[in-house]
Amino acid sequence: MNRKGFELLEQIEEKSEDLKELLKEPLLPNSFRTFVGSYKIGKGLIKRELLQINDQTLDKIGLTQLSMYELTEGNDYHGCLDHIFDSQSLLKEFGSYKLQTEHWHKLGFIQIGLMDSSDVLLLGVREDNKDQVWRHKPSVADKIGAKSGNNVFEFIRNLKESIDYENLTSHHIELDQIYRNISESYWRVRTK
């Protein structure tokens, strides 16, 4: 579980009609156009390791996540990517941008995704910020948060796989209970 960046994404096999329409959007920056034309977006973006938590119902949870920063003592924010919006949601966001409905629109950004801490992921679409990816906390309305990359490829390249300890804790699972059978593509929980 030490994959990084693009190792954690899946390439698309066939372009949907929504994606074809999105790729025609004139405001779509070139690097993001290349990214969405090559990799799956939406909830299925990330190749997460799964943990089967119930052998009878076969219920599984995410064991891993994509994080921007390592957890450190005194800092529990590690900036995990939840997802990048699907084509249909991105098309709606471009429509909202043209109407300038959000404060970040006025600053030349569109929302392209969500981070797990309720932060939004923004993409610059004006000449002065084109292709830049920023993380923004909506509760701070007067300024955009922190730059996370000069483009989406730099942003993704800096992400790394980490254990989702919060998910384990909420299911009362200790890390030393987890194991994987060689013939299976998911992890299991060893009972104590």
C-alpha cells in the first residue's frame, strides 16, 4: 500500500456522451482536458484497497485513501481527495461559472471536486490562473485557500496512498487484524 499518484487512477476505456461534450467546453484548460480525456473521473476515480468487514454479507469498506500530506503529531489534516466530479457535474459547474454564482467564479475558478474535510477542489480557468489546482475551505469566503499544484497532473502526482485510520476506527478494527489471502483482491479482518 505505497502507491503514488497515477498508479491509483484508472484509465478510461470509452468516452461517454457527457465526456465528449465536456471536452468541447472552450473554458476547459488544456491539461485538465487531457486528464479527463484519459482517466476515470467521478466516484470511481480512485483505485482504493478494500476491506471486507463482514464475511456473511460481503460488506466492504475503503481501507486506503489518497492523501496530500502525511499525518503528523498535532496535525490531523492530511488533505485526502474524495473525488473529482464526473463529466455531468463538471458541465453544470461550467454553467454556474458563466452565471458567476459562487464567489470563486468571480476569482476565475471552477469547482472540480471535493476533499474529505469539506474542502472544495478548484481549477483556474482565467489566463492568470489557468490550469492551477487550489484547495479551498468554503467557510473562508473572502479568499481562496492553498495552491495544490500548477496543474492537475502535478496535483495527482503529489498524492499518495495511505491507510484510512478513521474508517478503521469507526468500525472498531485494529491494523494488526487486517490480512489478505494471496488469491483475493481485497483485505479481510481477523477476529480477535
